[in-house]
Amino acid sequence: MITTWSIPDKVEDLYPQKALELEKNRRVLVDFFLKNKFELISPAMIEYADNVSFNGKSVDSDMFKLSDPLSGRLIGITPDLTIQTARIDNYLASSSNDIKSYCYCGPVLKADTSSFNQSREELQVGVEIYGNEKIEADISVVSTLIKSLKLLKIKNILLSFNDISIYTAFLKSLALSAHDSKQLRSYFAKKDLVSIKNLLGKNLNSSKISKIELFMDMFGDDKSLKKIQEFFVGNKVILDRLKNLKKIMSALPASVKIIIDLSDVDFYEYHSGFIFSAYSSKFTSPVAKGGRFENLTTNFGKKRPAVGFTFDLRSLLFVG
Amino acid sequence: MLTIALSKGRIFQETLPLLQGAEIECKENPETSRKLILNTNNKNIRLLIVRASDVPTYVECGGADIGIAGKDVLDEFDSANLYQICDLKIAKCKMMVAGPKSYDYQKAMQQKSRLKVATKYTKITKEFFAQKGIHIDIIKLYGSMELAPLVSMSDLIVDLVSSGQTLKANNLVDYEKISDISSQLIVNKASLKLKFDEIQPIINAIKNSVNEN
């Protein structure tokens, strides 16, 4: 008789029925991506840790690390295939403007997971478009996500939109220390005004605290966009970003409900512009996440505009 | 269907007027009923009666869409999957460092002494003393923290202090405030987005009631 559970916490074996379901879903999605001219890549599972570390703590802290007996260097088991894709794109793109579209489906391992029901082992599926800074790439990626989720029979899809550059610009206007800015991001992600007041209360005047409170209220359906635009009157950069969000919203099917949430900043730190999450009833956390990540590619050589999404195919098996 | 998780006792009593502001009235009294799911005047809204420390878990896991939880529980729980949407300004108290009257707290802080601290709030306590550069050994207790320094098990305690009467009755004094504590309205992140049309009016009504008080 087995008296102890023999695999680590937050990973699981898939038995025949679920394993077959996973494989069928993988095939459906990869076929769909190939049909839509995304090139399939299969990134390496391990990576030099310093290739990932410079992208910010959030990716780095998600990574299992070990010493490579061949090189003596620290290597990490990839927690996120976007970084590998950016590295691969750097080799494959002939120039900064060369438009490349990739898709992938591979295992990733997360050292920790904040969500109560999330496995540390994921089968991460995603698409990414490099070299296209135009809004058409954003629309293409979000449309592909919607179609992908529908192919997997995920119903009642809701998208949450934001542009991280609006949050960054707002934060800059508060002139905070690097330490406070970093801490503040996790509080914004929770809309936790009490902790923000505790952190900054002594250093910020009440008008700035009120501004933060108003910023956190910048949340709602498409009707709230007008209120958000009024809040940023006179700030051309932010108004342009909001206009960009509006254009993306207008280009998507009316059947998909969209929420705007300017304090939804719970994303990897390599994101730089338009960001989004997909939700669906029966799921208590986002089904998929994605967005722009212009800064990431610079670390590998070429500065390339990029946008994409990822989600975990395994987690979809255990809902319903 | 919207589900609101809250605990019996003081939080429930102080939450009722706020819920009434959102036109939500509970039909039963949780103090006399053994039911754990209570109906309201709105057939699409129900209340879950759970332990105060379990409220964030119910909301994070999607067992409830909305919850009322103390800031102490939320800071200790530290969930990334819920919003702390509004300070309800009820069930107010303070998270304090306390110890025996005879203890020289200022000297211990200056000397950066290694301290024994009894508490059930291990995360909050670790973070507080880490910011001061003081190493502590935590003694995890689930209640009657005041006893620990009295029987020389710890130098200090970290606990919630309301009137201060329990400290006084046990010859303890509070030395330093860690934070003000009050109940917060929390919402599951996915619920707020997926049920925006139902939840947002409730949030607005509760915020209005809080501001009127």
C-alpha cells in the first residue's frame, strides 16, 4: 500500500483520459496556428539563468535553477517560453523590420505559483508576432486568442485590457523611490489603497493619494473609457494610448465583452505597452495573458516590436 | 448568483448596515441559526458564514465572489488573486508589539538584540522586524499570546489590540504600532470582471455608506 504521495506538491500525472484530452487540444491548437501562418518553434527547456534574470525579478523568481555540470554555469528550467522565443527570433529575423509570426506548445516549470489551484508544471501554448509595431498585430493576436479559446470550447470569454505604459507614466508623475515603486505595483494589482497609504502616507501629500485613488477607479466596461479620458485630459501620450485601446476594442467581435482596468498590472515585467487577460466563467483566475513586450528583444541584440499571448493547456483540463 | 462570505460576531453586526446601503438584508440571524448559507431579500445574493481567517480563502478560490475580511488576515494571507477594493472602516483595532512593563524595548531595538516573539501573525511580524534589521525567533501561537512573555517563553508578542484591557490585566504594555487594522471589502479578481454589472453597483453603494458614516 502506498503511504506517502510520491511526487512533489503542485505537479500531477495525467492518466489516460486526461492525457488524451490534452494531446487532442494540443493538436487542434497547433493545426489552427499553422493554418494561420504562425511558424512552429520548440524552444529548449533549459536556459542560462542570466538570460532570464535581467528581465526583472518576477520571471527570475519563477524559475527552478541548478548548476550545469557541463559549463559550471547556473541554468534555469524555463518558466515562460516568451523569453526563449525572443532569443530565437533574434537569430531568425533578417532585420529589425522583418515580420515573423511564431507559435509554440511546450512544457514550462514554475518554482512557485501564487494561485491556489495552479500546477507548477504547465503545457504553455502561445503565439507571438515580431517586427510589427502596428495595431493590426495587436488585433491579430487578440483575435487568435479568442478563436483558440473557442476551439477549446471555452465559453463566455471576457477580456481585460490595459496599457502598462499608462501605469508607468502615472507612477513617474508621483516621483517615488525605486523601492516604493516596486512595492507599489503589487498593491496596485490588488487595488489595495490601505497598504499604499501605509507605504507612502508619510512621503506623499493628500492630493497625490487622491490621484492614486482615482487612478484605481479607472476600471469598467467600454462606457468607462470616457471617464478615463477625462481623468487624463492634457496628457497627450496617455490619451494616445487610450485611443489605441479603443481601436483594438472596436476591431473585435461585439460578442466578446471587454473591461478596461488601468491598475491590472499583475504581469511579467518585460511587458511594455498594451496588455490583456482573458477570463471565462468557471475559471477563478485568468485563462490567458498577453501583450506587447518591446523591451525584451533588445536584450538579445535587435530592438524588435513584439506582441503575443500564452496560456496553460493543462489547467484547462481540470475545470467544469 | 452572487455569494458574499463573512464571519459571525462583530464583523457581521457592523457589516449589516453597510449591506443595507446596498439594499441587501439578511433574513436570518447567524447567531441563532445553524445554517452556513443564509438567504437575503435578493434571491440572487446569498451570504456564507465562515471563520474570519477563512474568508480570503473562500474569495480567492471562487467559493465566494465578495468577502469582508480584516486587514490583519489579508496581510498575513497575502493573496494575489483578490482585490482589496474598499476600507470599510469597521472592526477597527491596531496590530501592536507588546511586552512586559519591565522590558526595555528601546534598548533592545538599539542593540539589535535577537528576540523571541510570540504571535499568530508570523509573516507580518517577520516583515516588521526585518525592516528594523532585527533577527527574531518566532513562536507561533493560536491564541492567548499574552501568556508567552509572562511565562518567559518570549520577549515580546505581536497581536491585535483593541481597548488594551487584556494587555493591562496581564501587566503588559504596548511598545510600537505596526499598523492600523480594519475590515476590508474583498472581491475575487475574476468575479469582479465577469460579474461586473452585478458587483460594481454593490461596491458603489457600500462605498457610499462608508463615506456617509
